[in-house]
Amino acid sequence: MIRYAASAQGAPRGKGVADVTTGNHRPAAGRVPVVPSMRSARPVRPEPSWGRVLLTTVELWASRRLRHPAFLRRLVLAMVAIAAVTAAGLQLTGVFSVSASAPRVVRPSVSERPAPPPSAVWLGPAAVAQSAAVAWITSQVSDTAVIGCYPAMCASLEAQGVSASRLVPLGSGMTGVLKTDVIATLPGAVGTDSTLVDQYAPALIASFGAGSSRIEVRAVARTGAAAYQSALRSDLAARKSAAAQLLKNPRLKFTAADAAQLRAGVVDSRLLATLAALSTQFTLRVTAFADSAPGGPQLFREVTVAADGGRTSSATLAGALAMVNAQESPYRPAHTAIVQPGTGRAALTIEFASPSPLGLLSMVLTADVQPDQR
């Protein structure tokens, strides 16, 4: 069925209005047919506020039970006020979100949270001592020395690059110790098994930790503790004698502190022999002895020297570096480098690995001082 609507003359046709001129239906004069069309969707009304819903609910409830309108109105207003305060408190405490568009903060589960950095992980005293011992052994012990260790220490050393062929696991009663040059004791084992330690490895080199967490690095004496102690006394006397010779050498200059260390016999015999050899070609000034092992007897295995007169500094140090690097074991250093210390002048550092061998200076070292070739 077609409905007709009046149309003002000259008025534009509205939406859904059309002239129908075909078929058996013609519009009467002054009228145009209106074609039904799909209505546009009604705008969505916003949801009523929480307070409005509560107000309407209370009014309906009260109107069915109370007969006095004035009292009813006051009751409703009071309840709405209480509800408003409650809602505000819930919003502040986070029970209700302040806004529908407010971002939601999602906390990761325990398994999803990132692990703390290694520096933030607490380590027990034994683990700290073992870590320090492993770091020192890998950087300071000779790369030809065979190391005796307990399983956990051996695993850590191998993880840090020490070849498995250089590691000998120690069994109960320190079995296998005579196949090694150096051992790292089990934490706390020194106090409980000191007799075996003193018998097979009487030479303390370094130690880490304290009490039940203490780890010791020791040199093994295959000839026994008594023979080792005798060789140690002879070596100390030889070091002091060689030091006295070096202090008289006009091509070597020492500070008062360095001279005192030489006289005390706490400088490695390989350093003494190296300084004597260098003095045959160069005039040098010793600026410092260093690299005594932590927690062990004082014995310096590193020296820093600078040029002192004669040739230019760079040529002197380059020549000295080439000379020490050309030596054979046991006089070949573990590390050598030309550095720029705090004084600003170039210097040469020479460092030998641990352990320090005994008996290299059984004969009194005499520096063969030749006239300077200038």
C-alpha cells in the first residue's frame, strides 16, 4: 500500500519521498506518494549513571511501603548521598575504575618476572671464596701447572677455560695429589685434614675466604715437607744475596721501599735474574714491585721499570721488552707490556706466573755489568 503526503509547492522532496507515475496508481493532484523506507538506527542512549539507577530503585521500593511523600523524598536523598560517598571511596581504593578508558595495569606472574642480575643474587661465603679462587688461579697460576681440585672447583676451572688435561680430581685422603703441581683445597678441609695438607702441599701460595669457607691454593712438594722447608730456607738466603748484588749495580735504581723489599728477600728469584740480565744492556729505574698473592706469604712476582738516561725512553723499553720475551722457561714471563702509569712516563711491566720455583739461585747471582754501548 502506498501512502500519500501533502507537499508544499516548490518544497524539496525529503528523504524517502518519490513520485510514482508508473502502474495503476497515480497520485492525486497536489499529493505525492511516500515510499516507506528503513528507519535509521536510533542513537544509543548513554547508560544511566550508577546514582540514577540507585535513586530509581529506592524510590520504587519506598513508594510501595511508605505513605508520606515528604518523608519518602528525604529518605531517598539521604540514601543517595550515602551511596555517593561510598562510590567515591571505592574509586579511590581502586575497586571501581575511575574511567572506562583508563589503562589497566597488569602485573606479571612470578614466572614471567625477569630474573635479577647476577650482582643482585646473594652468594654464600663458600661460593664467594670459590669464585675468587677460580678467578685468581685462571689468571695467575702457570698455564703449564697441573692443578689438583675437588669436583666443584674442577668444574668451575674448566668452565673458565682451564684445559681438562691440566685438572686432577682429588679423592678422599687427597689421592692423586702427587700428580699435581698446585692444589686448591676443599672449603674447610684444611682445618679437618691439616696433616695431609701439610705433608703433601706444605707451601701456601694464596687463600680466599675464612673459617669453614676458606680455600687455600698450595704448591705440592713431591719430595716431602721436610725437603721442601730446607729448599725454601736456601732459596730465601739466595734471594737476599742476589738482592744485595743488585742494589750495588749502577745501572739499576731503586726507591727506598723497593730496596727494603729486596733486602727482605720477598722478590721472586726470576725477577732478580731478569733485572740482572737487563742491566747488562740497559740502565733502568725500578718504580715498583707488585702482585703478591692474596692471603699468602709476601712474594712479589711483578716489577715495573722505566728508562733512566742513555737512549731514548721508547727505544730502551722496546729493547728490554724484546729481550725478556726471548727468554726460555723458567725465565720467560707470563705477561709483559709497555704501559703509561700515573707518572705519565712510559714503563715496562714484567710478571711471572705462580708458583715461584725454588733453587734457581742456588749459586750467588752475579750481574755481569758491561760498559754502556752508547
